[in-house]
Amino acid sequence: MVLCSGGLDSCVTLALAMESHEPAVLHATYGQRTAARERRAFEEIADHFGIPPARRRVLELSFLGALGGSALTDPSIPVPRTAPGGGIPVTYVPFRNAHLLAAAVSWAELLVAPAVFIGAVEEDGSGYPDCRESFLRAFERAACEGTSPRFTPRIEAPLVHRTKAEIVRLGIELGAPLHLTWSCYEAGDEACGACESCRLRLAGFRAAGVEDPIRYAT
Amino acid sequence: MVLCSGGLDSCVTLALAMESHEPAVLHATYGQRTAARERRAFEEIADHFGIPPARRRVLELSFLGALGGSALTDPSIPVPRTAPGGGIPVTYVPFRNAHLLAAAVSWAELLVAPAVFIGAVEEDGSGYPDCRESFLRAFERAACEGTSPRFTPRIEAPLVHRTKAEIVRLGIELGAPLHLTWSCYEAGDEACGACESCRLRLAGFRAAGVEDPIRYAT
């Protein structure tokens, strides 16, 4: 089971999982600004890897969107166009990854899938608390305690301590379709190049010495 | 923050929380057979306690319903009309309480609510793994790790080691509106009296020496 937003990190995570598994993929939509664009990226990446429809699902988290409180889901909070500073960014969606992991574990229990892969990045990421390894380990424990005793799912976050540059290099090495990914927080035909997600991505490609294959507005 | 299905256990949990808090209440609908009836019970119980609309929310978990695999959400799997035996019952919805707790923690983080109450019952319950205290403690740890460092929500399950008879007695002591609750797994105007949930409930009232105020078809 691989959680796949359609972004760079989850695409590389999926490419890694494809090395040794025949994964099912789960995408989530939660009323974020770029929901339609991310969904397209997810479907194109899944097509690229030849994942059949029966092993793709989309989770609708309208509750998270309706809660608001994040620049990603609340149109009244602008997406910052500066590099992330200290603390938790305004783009944090409260406890979002717990919803994604809960859905992945529910489906994994039915499929008896041994592991859930998530492209969370702690070191060189956005500072979201639900991307930290300590959270992922605690959730793994909860998943083992809260499901059938015969089912002990692992939560795999192979990129959690990688830098963005390492993730870009790994993606290229694995032949991951980085040209199909979408990372930008703004809705648009082209990535904005200015939001914190675009900045992290562009800095990663720069540090890897590779040109980003997607198009930017600026 | 109190999770409230509209059943006996969550009604008594809410009555307990009302003793010392002004809680917000969260109800979930996940494509279960009795979704409309449970929703009505939730609204009537919230009305009884005078909880204003701004502190009530309904979580739509259509994903869990679409996954199926449980007699509660899959119309092709009949609800057993016998007492639960050993193992995990066919009415188990995979990892359901993780979805409910994730939503409650997300909302609690926005409200800066210090605790999430859940009416999970381990000892005298249905044998669901996500009602065990070990799961709730592991999830509490995940909630503290996966949210802002300033936010350390407690997961309170005051009934987790109570028997059904104790829960009935406690509800009566607290003046909880047990006549408004709905526990039955079958859709109907009256509770079936035969499913595992009705059996547990009726046995609890019997052991408490109290008559169940709701109507049964049998």
C-alpha cells in the first residue's frame, strides 16, 4: 500500500516500493486548492507504473477541508510566497497524515498488505509534525494495536531522513516519472515557483545538479 | 471533544464529560446500515445536553463504507443474530476508531481542546481491537507526536474497563438520556433485540436490574 499525493516525494516512494512489491495506491483529496491537479498527477503516475484500477482508490476527506485552519484548504488564508521560517507553517493541515495512514491501514488490513509506504520527509521538509519519524513510529504501534492480532502492518517512510537533493537523485536513478509530479500549493496550469513547496523542490533539483522537468510560471 | 455515535456508551461518556467540560461533539457516518437512525440519536442527545450547532460536526467516512468487509457496511454480509463468539466479529470495521480519533484530534487541535473522549469498551465489549486500551494509549502517543509541540491531547476512555451493567448504572446516576440512544446494528424503527449489540445492551440492563427504556421488535 503506497500513499501517493502526486508530488515528488510520493512518486519516488512509489518507485521504490515497485522495486519489491505490487502495490495498491491510495490518493487523498481534502478540499485543498490543488485537488484536481494533484488527482491528475496521481492518475498519470499510477498509469505510468501500470497499476490497475482495482488497486487504486481515492479517499475523500471533506471533513479536513471543512475544518479549514490551513492555507491549503482555507481560501481566506493566502499561501506564503516566502521560504518557510521556523515553527509550523500556515500550510499545515492539522494531523492530516493520521487520516491518510488510517485509511491506508484499513484498506491494507482487508488486502492483508504487509506495509504502508508514505513519502514523508522530516529533515529537509516543511516542518510538519505529522511528517516526523517519531509520529510515524507511534502510528505504526497504534496500527498494530488497533487491528487484528494477525495483522502487524509496517509504516515505511524510506525518504524520511533524506534531503530533497537525495530524493531527486534517487528518483532519477529509479526512472521515476518526475515530469508527471505536481508539488505546487497554488492552483494553476503551471507551478508557481514561489510557494514553500516549489522552493523546496527547486532547491532540491538545484542541489542535485539536475533540471526540474516540470514547467514553472516564473 | 467527545466522539458520539448515538449509542449507549458514547451517551454515558458525553454525560461524564459534561460534568467538567463544555465539549464539542463529533459524530461519524460511514455508510453503516443504521447511519440515519444513529444520526438522529446523536442530534437528539446533543439537543438534550444543549450543545450548540457550532460545537457539533458530522464526519463523512464514505471511504470506510466503500471498502466494505464488515457486516455493518456491506449489505451482502448479514448481521449475526447470535451472541459474539471468540475472535473478531464480522461487524468489525477495519481500524474504524483510528479514523474517528484522527478527525477528533484534527478538530481538537484547531479548538485547542485538551482531550478527546471516546466511549470505547474493552472488557465487556464486542472484541474489536480498536476498542482496546493499548490501542487508545498508542494513538494518544501518535496524536502528541503528530501535532504541534504545544498541543498534547489526552485520549480519555472512561468506560474502557467498565462492564455494560456498570455503564447503565452510571448513565442513570448521571441522568444521561438513555431513552434517546440507539445501539442496534440493524436498520429499523425498533431495535431488533437479537444482534450482538442489542444482546450486549440488554444483558447490561438486566445485570443492572433496570428496564431498557427503548423499544424492541422482539
